[in-house]
Amino acid sequence: MLLSITPDESAIVQQAIEIIERGLIKRNVLSDPAATRDYLRLQLARLEHEVFGAIFLDTRNRVIDNQTLFRGTLDGAAVYPREVAKECLMHNAAGVIFYHNHPSGVAEPSAADRDITRRLTEALALFDIRVLDHLIVGETTTSMAERGLI
């Protein structure tokens, strides 16, 4: 559900989001599944286009970095396993949590979502990089790991 807000209200909302983000990252709470969901909803819920990103983790599942890797259109984003593997290796990641949004608001994993997750998991396994989850953000947030899809 999109709300109509004024430019001044939008600036205030953006400032609040930045303060919350700094607090979450500073405390490194993204290793907690509920906090990760909240963080990603703050990041993605307001977008009108699809994005695909990754939270890179060290061997103790601490956050190294969070990065949007691909930007798409209203209903899709092209994801290239080669580029994802390069980013994981450049961050020296031991694990990764993928995420993307569905601007439609429906957070159900599509066949394409399941396919790219499988392809990424197989590709990264060659480098001993674990895919811990793939979260889909819509009106709710769906964990593919909790659904047994990873």
C-alpha cells in the first residue's frame, strides 16, 4: 500500500530510515532473522522497481557489507551468477543472504526466483560460500530458507 506524502514528510521519513539503519548495522543485528526482515523492509518496501541484493557475511555470520547488485523494472531484474560470485569473492564472504523485492506486494517466490536461487547456491558452493537465505520483500517478507527452498 503506497501512501501519499509531501516532500517535507518524505525527507523526514528518509532521515528516520537512515538513523534506524545506522543503529541496526552498528549493533550488527542483521544476523538475527527478524531484524534482517525489518531492515530489508525499510530498504525495499517503498521501491517501485525490482532490485536484487546481497548481504555478505564472514565466517561467524557477521555483516561485512550490504549491496544492491542489480536493478530491474516493475516486475523483474536480471541476475547474473558470474557477477554475484565476483562480488562475493571481492568481499571475501563466507556466506551470503540474497534479497529482492516484489513491487506488486506479493512476496511468494516465483519459479524464476527458485531457479536463480538454486543456480546461485550451486555456483557459490564451488567457492565454499554458503547461501543462508533468499528473502523476498513485498507487503510481507518471505524466507526461502524457512520454506525449505534452500
